[in-house]
Amino acid sequence: MIVKKNKVTLLNVISNLTLQICTILSGFIIPKIILSYFGSNVNGLVSSLNQFLNYINLLEGGLTGVISANLYKPLIKKDYKKINSILNTTKRFYQKIAIIFIIYSVLLAVLYPVFFKSSFSYIYIFLLTIILAMNLFVQYMFSLTFKTLLNADKKVYIVAISQTIIIILNVLLAIISVRIYPSIHLLKLITGLLYFIQPIVYTYYVNKHYKYDKNEKIDKNILKNRWNGFAINIAYFIHTSTDVTILTVFTNFATVSIYGVYGLVVNGIKQLISSICGGIDPTIGHAYAKGDNKDTLQKLNIYEFITICLVYFFFTVAGLLITPFVMIYTSKITDANYYQPIFGILILISEALYLLKKPQLTLAYSANKFKEITVPCFIEAFLNIIISVILVTKFGLIGVAIGTIVAMLFRLIFQIQYTKKIISSYKPFNFYKKIFLFSIITIVDVLLINMFIPHIKFEIINWFWHAVLYSIICLVSYTILCCTVYKNEVKYIKKYFIKK
């Protein structure tokens, strides 16, 4: 399939957006099934086990980001010898992680029921742990190598389409399975088995469109470079896993479930924005790899503008609607208190801060500046853990959210300032100016909405109409700001995606 480069970016954005919409819907449907059929404690147990299983990601040491950065130039030059060397090195390393993961999963299945006492039987938790581990095993053993190649070569749409099909099948089979035989083990087993579709698709596509040679010699220097990305991997992992782990240790499964339900909304928005931005990431990488600083800066500024627009719009609307939504979503669930409005706002702020630095972080990855941002990544991770642990015993959910906010704010400021060292003509002031203007508009919108259109009733139809009204108000106000202050950015976006 041959398309112009700007159309490839658009195709990546659309396919990724479709994937994330399906992921979001699945993210609401599957937990709702679990809550309705099995209760908050099972939902909390699944969330907790998944987080502990994800600790295996620490062994990756940031290799995926390093591999992507190393693939850009060979892909541009069509240096298949170098590409194959990178792929074979990556494949061998990921397969070693998969083998270690098998051992880790069995140990977790054996020890988790011992250290975290609950009403569930030992064999119940043991089998559920093994089943949940299947997805990650398939990813490392068969999928990640070719997936990284396709993403780096702007073939994001191949990954997105295959993943979308899996998600749709998973939802359909989950609904059927609980009606025939309601078992959390069967429901999760279906997901694990479906993920075998991905490596089949990736392998077929790569063998057909790339001159892949599995006998090409490996390059051990790449594995040495992965440690440059280790701190980034640690920081990301702690950002996504610390809260649930700390809540598991210091609270209970019901609290973990509450966090998970609010997390559905937050992660859904994050995935939606990331899907749009994910289609742009390779564009930054390719521009930097060509050595054109002017073009790179222009694309970075546009990427920054798009990200800020998306973050402010979606997170502002979500801030107004998240608690009413959760109350409607859990209306028949009485085994935990899901009314947590302050926590809902705080967790949204933490994820918004995380996303705002994505363009600058993408540039740092593309420029292979992993080593240079190591210390700030460790500081971010340290702040997140220490503050969350200190505050969780007194403030619970709110405490872990505050810890994440402080860590994300530190990292955002650092990443903005560091970008100037990569591209000297970059001006951090322009970023802060955007944040200031969008924040003013947001504050005005929220005040007006709370004064004249407050959300009171926890009913689905009422929630829907409020969502429409809030979205229109925010969309109009942000559009006016963009068309009056940022005319050039709007024109560039239209020209880039619409031109023939």
C-alpha cells in the first residue's frame, strides 16, 4: 500500500484513534462485566495482579525506545543489513525476558496469596495469575520485535488494525462466556488466547514487505545502549504502577477497585490522545534523523500545539463529568464507596501533566538523549513513590494522586527546559504561554458551567446532555482562542493533512 507521507501520518492517526476508541469501550465493558458478575474485590484483585505482573517490564530497561531511535536512519536509507541486525538482537533479548517472565509468573502465583490475604482461595489466585500472565508472555516472545519495527517505519496502522480486531473479538466472547459460564478465569483466558493473532499478522507482513534475514549477526552495542533508557522505563513504570501497588499494600482490594474505575476514564482519555499523537511520533523521529532542525522545530511546535489542545479539551470536560459517570457506572455496586470527586479531579490533573510533555519527550527519544535525562527520570520516580507512601495512610486515594502530581509537574518542567539543549532555537516561553492562555479559558469555562449548568442528577440521559453541552462550550472557547492567537498553527495543520 503506497501513500504519500502526510497521508501515512493521517492514516496512522485515524487507525490509532479507532483502536483507542475500541480500547476505551472495551475498558468500560469488561470491568463492568467483572463488577456485575464477580464484585469489587475480584475487580481489585485483577487490577492488582496485572500491576505486579507488569513489573517484568523493568527488565526491558528501555530497549523499545532505544531500538526505535536506532531504526530511523536505517529505514530512511533502506539499510536492510543494519535493520536485520537490530531486529535479531532485539528478538533474542525479548525472548530471554519471556523465559524469565515464565519463572516470575509462577513465583508470583505461588507467593501472592501468601503475602496478601483475602477471601479468595489459594488455587483461585494461582490460576488467575497464570492466565493473566499469558498476554505479556505472547508480547515478549512473539510480538514486540516486529511491532517496534512497524511503528518506527510509520506502519502504525498495521499494529492498530490487528489490535482493534482482537479487542472487538475479546468483548464479544467475554459477553458470551459470562452468560454461558460466568468465570473470571475463562473470561481472561479468552483475552490471552486472542493475543496469538498479533504475532501471526506481524510476521506475515514483515516477511512480505521487508527483506528480513533471521541469520543476520546481532549487534551487542544496541543492548549496551538500552541502559541509557532504563531510567525512562523506570519512571514510566512507576507512573503507571505505583498507585495500585501502594494501595494494594496499604489499603484493600475495594479501594484498588475504586482507583481502577476512575482509572478507566483517565486511561481512556490518555489512550485517545496518545492514539492521535502516536501517529505523529515517527514524523518527529524522521525529521530529526534527516538533520533538518528547522523542519524538526516546526513539527515539534505543531505537535506541542495539538497536544495542548487535546489535553485541555478532553481533561476539562472529563473533570466536570468523571464523578457523575462513575456513580452511574457503579449504580448497582454497593460493596465500595465510589463517590470520590476530589480524587477524580486530582487523578485527571496528574495524567494531564504526564501527557503535556509528550512532544518534547518524543524529540528526546528521537535524538537518542536517553542518558542525558536519566537523573530527572529517577527523581520523578523517587518523588512519586516517597510522597505517595507518606500520604496514602492518611489520605488514601487522594494521597497517591498528590504524589503523582508532584512527580509529573517536576518532570514536565525539566523536559520543557531540556528541549532547548536539543534544538537551540526552541523557546520554552512559548509553551508556558500556551499553558497560561488555555488555563485561563479553562477556569472561565468551569466557573460559568458550575454557575449556570451544574450536574446534579446521576442519570445516564441527564449525564449525556450535560456532556454534550460541556463539550460544545469548551470546544467553542478553545476554538476561538486557537483561531485568534494561533492562526499559523491552525493553517499549517489544515495544509499538512488536507493537501493533495
